[in-house]
Amino acid sequence: MANYNYMPDEFLPDQTKNAVLHCWRFEESDFISKALKLENVAIAVIDSAVNLTALKESTNGPDLLSDLCTSYVGAKLFEQISNDDYGSYVDNLMTGFWDTIKEVKEAQEKTNITPEDEPEKYSKGIMVF
């Protein structure tokens, strides 16, 4: 069983996960490693857009982070599968991801929560908006 930081252990339906495993010729451990790396990227993207500390501490913050990471990681996995059937699904997941980030940012701005001033939190090569 995987131990993701924010995502539920079974964040993809078995059929989808099996498609990823088959397309990449991955073992379960390879899949978990890939998903953990993508989850870390998702957190870096979220952190570069909003105040992550405030989001984590909010009432529904952990659930929202879980949903955001699940959407981001799922979209990136689908994006990397060489199957055109997932194209619209990727677009929908990423649109939902960015719409949610925008809503969090706007909500934080309304309550005067500002982004954290930690230059090391920004990852080179990641475009936020």
C-alpha cells in the first residue's frame, strides 16, 4: 500500500492504474515512485500560487490539497500515456486544478493572506498562470 503525503492511496481507478502500468511496463513500486514525484511537483505548483501554510491550516485545507494533488497527478499520468482517449480528461482535470487554485488565491487575498516570501519554494521551469 502506498503512503502518499496528500493523495488517498487509491487515487486512480484500478482500470486506469493498470493502463498506466501496462503502457509504461511499470511495477507497482515504479508507479508509486512516479506518483510521489508528481505529488511533490503538485505541491510546489500549489505553493507557488497560494499561501500553502494557510491552506494547510484551514478547516478544509487537507481535503482540498488531497483533491488538488489527485487532479494534478492524475492529469499528468494521463498526459504521459500515449493514448488519445485521455486528452479531454487531462484538459478537464487541469482546468479544474487551475480553477481551484484561482479560487483559493482569491479567497486568501480577500482575507489578507499573502503569499509566503520564500524564494526557495519556487521551482524553476514551473509556470503557474
